[in-house]
Amino acid sequence: MTPRTSDPSRTAVFTGTFDPLTLGHLDVIRRGRLLFEHVVIGIGVNPNKGSLFSIDERVALAREIVASFPNVSVESFEELAVQFVRRIGARVILRGVRTLSDMEYEFGMSLTNNRLDPFVETVFLMADGEYSHVSSSLIKQIARYGGAASLGRFVPEQIIAPIMAKMQSKPAEL
């Protein structure tokens, strides 16, 4: 694991499936790294979602995208987010909120996480208006029907080609 600050409240963990990582995610990462000494991107498995990329591919792509940020690292996990945060010695979960429905969901998750570990806090960053409508499902639709030229408005340039390659080899239901 990547070394972090000795103060666990100065490390934030931004959890999600990041399948794929979008410019909205990157915006939260950029802003979060200015607020905290260290940001860990925790890439998890959601058994209720069909993934475009394997967890190893998502970790590799995320590491490439954030390589220029010295205080950001990327790790995978297969447990509850709050357990992962506690295991790596952090005390803050960083979340991006796009819409009111996101806020309702995140509020419920925050309350649940607090019941599981009252020493882990959740910090919310509102999405930049430019990215508030972007979701991984939307990215997959744009890739399938709009092509690579359209993706550049929504995802980092480094992952356009991998997304297009995956979309060509995956069935249409993803």
C-alpha cells in the first residue's frame, strides 16, 4: 500500500467502481487532493453491475490517469467501503454528488457507514455543472453509438481507446 500521512483524518478515500473513470470523477479527485494530504482512489467490485473493465484493468487505467498527482494513489478492494477505509488507516470517505437523487442515496450510505464505524466521516463535493449529468452508463451508450470522437467530452483521453476496444468486444446490453 502507498504511504500516507500519519494523521488518518488527512487521508480521504474516494470509493467507487469507476467503470470507466470519467471527467466527473477526475474533477472530484483533483479537488479532493487539494483538500487532503492524500487521496486514495478505492476501486471496488459491485456484484449488481456488469463491468466493462476487470478490476485490474480499472486500477491500471486509473493509475495512468492520476500518475501526475503525487498525493493520489489507487487501490482495489472487495469489501464494504467503510471496511476498506478502516483497513488502510484512513478516516474520511470522499464522495462526489451530481444530483438530488445522488444526495439521497449518498445520505443513506453515509448514515449506514456511520453506524458501521462512527469514526469514519463522509465528505461530499458537489459535481461541477459540466459533469453533473455524466454516468458510466451514459459513457457506455456514447461509446456504442457516438464513437470515440464523442467520448473526449466525458472521459480522460487515455481511456478512449480502451473503452472503444471493450465496447467492440462486449454484447450490446452493457
